[in-house]
Amino acid sequence: MSAAARPLTVLWGRLTGRTGLIISGPLLSPDAKPLIQPVLAAAAVLLGSFIVGFDTRLFSIGLPDLRGAFELSFDQGAWLSTVATAPQIFIAPAVPWLAATFGVGRVLFWPSLAYALLCLIIPSAQGFEMLVVLHALRGLLLGVFIPATIMIIFRRLPISWWVPAIAIYCFRLAFSQSVGVALVGFYVEHLGWQWVYWQDVILAPLIGLLIRAGTPPARIDIGLLERADWGGMALLGTGWALIYIALDQGNRLDWLQSGLILTLLAAGAALVIGFFINEQLVANPWASHTVIASRNVLLAFLAILCFDVASISNSYLVPNFLVAVAGLRPEEIGRPLVLGTAVPLVLLMPVAVMAIRRFDARLSLLIGFAAFAVAGELGTTITHEWSPWTFLPILLIQSVGQAFTFLAAVVYILANSDPKLSTSVAAHVQVLRLGGAEMGLSLMATLLRQREQLHSYLLGLHVSASSGTVDGAVQGLAGSFSGAGGSSQLATARGIGTLAQLVAREANVLAYIDGFRVSYWAALAGLLVVAFMGAAPKGPLTPR
């Protein structure tokens, strides 16, 4: 440990009384001075985190085009999406241990090259089975990058650099969600859908080069290898992966009406419970829950769950409304999302970093959740006439929430934890972030489907064949088809079909209003959680 870092860690241990180690090893490498190597290593993993954000977003937005290119059915496309993400959750909890044992260089260098090769050959793959195998391998390699990002930040950078580095890590999440829509539109419109994959043939090898230049040769930690908690890593990764598959497929298969979903949920829950039991029994627990078993940390995790639901208004509701209701393509909605969210984030993230360094992180949480609440309330006023640019005020307010909330929650968790246990805490943060986000998206998709069905039924009660108003509307709509040739009965049938489409459109609008209302209440719940948070103990991550 460097001379500058040792007093901070000792002081922290005296103040908090926490001295145990879950993953051994120095907080900073002995050659952290000069800082050129840690900076290159941080650049490598931060580039990896951007690749994860963009690839996940590009795949979800571009899935309809990919289904057409690969000639897949809707069900096959849905399973391909699940298979592309589940391995990320399976491997993510174990990456901090792998990096601590084998070295970050080994964990990142070869996977980055293998990832580039997979991205090169996937567009040429033939057959659904081959696509599933290749996307599963791609997801497994992709799952290495994000946990390695947190690992590099905590083990290679000085503590004074943690907040800006974590800010970049948090920034890529919202930035990729907004820019990804425009990028998919650009690729499909100008370069071809293959570039959804081929962009990483160029970017992924850069990660390998940077990580080689930024990390010195590391010896394998034989001690960690001998006392490895293989059972804990397998139980947590497999359990959360099964739960993710159930959540991702639950809306399509009607949840508890499906035996597959019931089995996946039960098996996943049993494995996660088995993980916590295992951590109590083994001599050297890999990620014991005791590292997060404090009131402030648990409340911060709850705040992240509230953020996951509140931020859905930005990542899911706005773009999906424009696709489902307005009938627009990604290339038509990308520019407003970039200007309304991505560009403000570039300006707001430095402000968020300065605010966290000078003021209590709880203040940033309050600002972020308040912004999400305002945006959610504005979202309840949408109509079918809203265009991408009409959402600009909502997007600008949401960008404030994206910039302040998640960053403040992560910093608050670290400020209430022992820095020597940061890699273990990071494993729990990553699992909760992935699991909470997927749970929020799955429940929101189910809510939209069920509320659309309910509103369609309620609106249909007012569309009666014996109503003079309905007859007049049908005749007016039929009149627009009468000049196109055909009988009057055909024109009337087309008029009735158009009226049914209008009812379905308004039912969709009402469902999305309900979705924004859920986002609003999640933001209020986040404000309530922050109200119960206590002050963090004095340390290197508390305000100056």
C-alpha cells in the first residue's frame, strides 16, 4: 500500500471499527506512483463499461431488425435477448474474486480479444441454435467488463480519484441508454445492422491494449485460490441468472401461469438462499452479507431499487411510447433523446461530482429523486399527439435525476463501508443493480400490458353499436375510404377497423400514463428512504 493511502485506511479502520478482509490485497498497487499505469488501466475498464452499456442497449433497441436479419420468430427473438444477458449476471458476482486472484490483466486481456472475434462472426452465423451459443458466449465475456471496472477503480486508483471514476461508470449507464437509440438508427439507416456487432471488433481490442499497458504483471494469489469459496460464487451467480430468466420471460409467458417461470423462480430463490447459508458456514466467505449489514448501507441499496424503477421513465417509457403509440423508428427518435438526456449529462456529471465532494451525498439523492418525481408527474399529462420533441422538458429533468441519484447512492454505500472491503461490496452492488433493473423493467412491461387491456375494455364499454355518436364516427371514418373504390360495406368495415385502432391507441396512452405514475411514486419512495438515512462516518469519501 502506498504511503499516502495507508493513513487513510488506518484512520478509517479506527473510526469504523471494521478491520476484517473478505478479498485480500492492497487497496492500491505499490507502483501507483507515477499514475500513468493506473490511468491507462482505468481507461481500459471504463471503455469496457461503455461497451457493455451500448451493446445491451443496441441489442434491445435493434432486436426487431435483428429478428428480420436472422429470420427469427418473435419467441426466438425473445429467447435470444434473454440468452444474451443471463450469462452477464451469472459471471458478474465472481469477477471481483477472479481479478483479485489472477490479476485484472489476465481477466480482461484475453476476454476482450475473444469478444472482438465473436462480434466479428455473429452476423454471419446460420441457424437459431448457433446464434444462441454465440450470444451466450458473448454475454459471458461481456459480463466481465463492468465488475472489473469497479475492481480497477478500488484497487488501482487513489481514493481521491474514486468519485470522478465512479461518476464516469454511472454516466455510461444513462448516456448509453439515450445515445444507443440514435446509434441503432444510424447503423440500420446508413451502415447496416451488422455494425450493432462490428463496432466492438474495433473497440474491444483497445481494452486489451490499454489493460496490458496499464497493469504490471501480476502473480496469481495462491492463498486466495486455495481458500476459494467456489460454492458461494456458483450459488449466487446461478441463482440470480435463473431469476433473471424468469423475470425476462415472465411477461411473455404470463408469469405464474407458466410452469417454466414457477420452476425458474423457485430454483433461483432456493440457490440465493443457499448462498446466504453457505456464507455463514464456510471458513472464508467470498462475499459475506456482513459487509453490507448496516442500516445506512441497506437503506442505500433500497434507494438504488427506487432509482431502478424511477429511472424507467427515461430508459423505457419515453422511447417505447414513441415506438408503440407514435409508430416511430429509432432513427426518428434518437436525436431528441441525445439532446434531451445525453448532452445534459455531459454537463451535469461534473456538477454532481463537485456536489458530492462538498456536500452530503444525501443532498444529491434528494435532488435526483425530486427530479424523477417532477418528470414522472409531467409524464402523466401525455397524449397521443406528443412527438419526440414534446418530451424534451421531461428528458431534461430526467437527466438531472440520472446524473445525481445513482452516483450518490454508490458513494454513500462506500462511505459507510470499510474501503478494504470495497471489492466485496462492489459484488453486491453489481448484483443488485442488474437484478433490480431487470425486475423493474419486467414489472413495468407487465403493468403496461395489463393496464392497456383494462383501459381497452373500459373504453370499449363506451363504444356501443347502438350509439349515435359511434355511428357518426364510423360513417365519418368510412367516408375517407369510400373514394378508394370498393363497396360501401367494405368502406364501413375499414371505418370500424380504424375506430378500433383509435381505441387501442388511447388505451396505450392511458397505460403509459399509469407507467409514469408508478415512476413518480417510486421517486417519492426514494425521497422517503433518504429521509431515514443517517450521516456517514468521517472518512475519505465524506465531504471536505
